Amino acid sequence: MALADLDCKGRVGLIEKWGGVEAGMQREAMKRDPEKLIQLKAFQESQLRNARKALSGS
């Protein structure tokens, strides 16, 4: 079943189309509210720092 699914996605170019649509949506989001994305990036970086600190035992 998984191989048939993969074959179908390849034949119709689903991954490329999906990626193109997603990229377009991201570009629109960046134009519409860049400050929100800056805040999201800062939050994600904070989460990553905290996770690294927790995993290192510090």
C-alpha cells in the first residue's frame, strides 16, 4: 500500500505541487505579518535553547 501511495504521488507530482503551494502561503504570511514571524522565530529559538540546556543537564 505504501509503495502504491508513493508511486501515485510521484506520478502526479504531489510533493512538488505541495511544496510550491506551501512556499506561496509562507511568502504571503511574511508579507502580511512579518512581526508575528519574528516573534515566532524568537520563541522557537528560546525553546531550542531550553531543550538543549535540559538535555545537557545544566
